[in-house]
Amino acid sequence: MTLVALIIVFLTMLSIKGTMFSPFSNPGQGASLAFGFILLFAFLAGKQGKRFRIPQITGYILAGILCGPFLLRFLSQADVVNLQLLDGLALSLIALTAGGEMRLEKLKRSIRTISFVVISQTFFIITGFIVSGFVLRRLFPVLSGMSDMQTFMFFLLMGTMATATSPSTTIAVINETRAAGKHSDLVLSTAVVKDFFVIILFTFVVSFSKSTLSPDHIFDLGFFLTLLKEIGGSLGIGLILGGGIILYLRYVNKEIAVFILAVAFISYQVSHQYGFHPLMVCLIAGFIVENFSSQGERFILALERSSLPVYVVFFAISGASLNLEALRQHWVLALIFVVWRAALKFTGTYTGARLAKEDSDIQKRSWAGFISQAGVTLGMVIVVERAFPHWGLLFKTLILAIIAINQIIGPVMLQKLLLRSDEAGKKLMEG
């Protein structure tokens, strides 16, 4: 029945697009149609994907790619841009969930492992990308025009971004599989902690690259004070927001799902407007509710009930926004870096887990949970393109091609890890 419904929705959209109603004279009408269609189609595609043992999130992404502006064009570029307005809401819900999943007692037990894995992955990936950059520069003409210093900075930035793992994808797959256990806890906690570590590292690397490549640019540490101010402000707002959620759940306790959606939307807009980090604000808020009140279980349940339609559209639009033209132009080079990044992820994770004296199962398997790449990496790409106009476009094109591949295979690999480690469904059993 899911397949039948999927075909009906597809044929309906196909017929509408082929009639006088398309293109729409009213842009808002076209956006409404795009929203309704992608919500239904992606949801059904995710359900259908389970028959092939792939995560629903991969189904959402593939549905977006198929219907996006590069293939069937059911969604135009304007539709994709309009629907990206939901990104803030989705990312806030994801961050609230991530904070709610970070239980203090688990973090205390695994902070040693998390630290070793983050540091080890960062070292191996950045070093590996710099070394490979000088090797591949001779094999691919598109890279051969850069000087030695440009090559070094190009792959230093690339390696820094390759270190990141998508917390949003990680949370979505773990929630979908109802997983609980050592692998899911380690992957989720490390992905969240590493995201903020990579943001700070990236800021330093960009400033260092500018000061090195441009003789007129002076290395300025003023950005460090600004960064500390932004982080401190985000922590403070997160504490206040978490306290407000606790008070609402304790004394009002009505229409919780609607309240959570409103909190997620408003907190993102306000934080973004005043230069704070919305993800950090919501992460801290969720952490406070989970660890410093008795409302954590009710909070997570409300998040799960209200987030599904938002996640469906968010990941479908993420798929629709992937630049397939960039993938077509550089797919060989991108595929090489995808495989190389995965090998470095394995090496870094294995080394870090071994130094932390984790068991052999964690050492050999958990790397598969760190492949997905999106979210913060997409924002970093824009920064690099604007900061380095001479080779920023090439950098952006190559990174987008790599992200397109990683964001498709990453959820599948994480799901396989959770299934093979027998952690899928454990959260449901515990509940």
C-alpha cells in the first residue's frame, strides 16, 4: 500500500506540472504545492526504503534528489530556497534532541574516549588530506594550477571540514532505529562535541590561511575574543531557555508539542539575529532539561511527536539542494576523497578508542558511524568561497560533491553499525 500511495502522489504531481496550473502565477501557491508534495512523497519514500533495509532518512534525501531541480524538477530552485526556511526549525529540534540525549552520567563515563577519538580523528584526517593533496595535485589538472602554499591551505581547510560529522543525520538514524548502547552513545556524543570543536578550529584555520596567503592581511586575534563572547552568550541563553522549558513542563504542562515547536523556532531566529549560535543554545537547553530536572523523558517524547514532519521536509530539501552538476564534474576526485576520508576515519577512531582502552568492538566498528557530512560543513563551504575567491569556487564544487556522496552512504553505514552491534530497538525495550 505504501508503494501504491507513492505512485499515486508521484503521478498526481506529474499531471499537475503538465497542466495549465504550472508554472503558477502566484509564487506562494507554487511553494505550497511543493511543500505538500515533498512532505508526502519523501515520507512515503522513506517508508518504502525500509523494505530495502535503508534508513528512512536516506529515503527522504533520495526523494529530494529525484524531485529536485537537477532531475525531475518537481521542485524548482526557488521552491528549494523557500522551503529552506524550515532549516532553522529543524536544526533547533535536532539540537534540543541532541542535548536531551546527552546524559551527564554517560558523558562522565565516556569523556575520555570522546576526547581521544576527537583528537585522533582530527590529527589523522587533516594530516592525511594535506599529504594526499600534494599527491593528487599532479594527477588532476584542476588542482595543478595552485602554488605549494595554496595547496597546503586548500587541503588544510578541506581536512578540517572533513573531520566533522553531521549530528542531525546521526540523531535521525538513532531515533529511527530506537538504538541504545555503547556505539550509539559514543557516536552521538562524539558527533555533537566534535561539531563545536570543528567550528572553533575552522575559525582559526581560516584566519591563519588569510594571514598566510595575503601579504596585506594581518593575523588578528580579535576574532578570538568575539568567539568567546558568542560562545559565552550562547551558553547563557541556553541555560535560561532550559530553565524556562523546565518551568513550563512542571507548572503548565499543556500542548507540549506546540510549545516545543514554538521554542525551537523562536530560539533559532532570536539567536541568529543577535549573533549567537542557535545550535549551541538549543543543545545546552536540552542538556539542562534532561540532566537537571525530572522532565527529561516527557521532553524527549514531545520532541519525537512533533519533529517527524519537520525532519522529512528538512532532509528532503537537503537532498534537493545537493548540486548534482558539481558531482557530475568531479565525481572521480570526489569519490577518491570519500574513500580516503573513510579510511582516515577508521584509523583515527581505532587509534583513539585504543588509546582510551575501549573494547575491540568499539575500536573496529564505531568508525562507520562518523561518515555522514552536512549541516555545519555546508556553512563552512560558503565562508571559504567568499574568503578565497581565487580558488573558493573549485573548493566549494569539490566539497559539495563529497557531501552529496557522504550524505547518502553515511546513514546507511550508521544503520548497519547499529544493527550489527545489536543496539537497534534497545531504547524501545528499555522504555
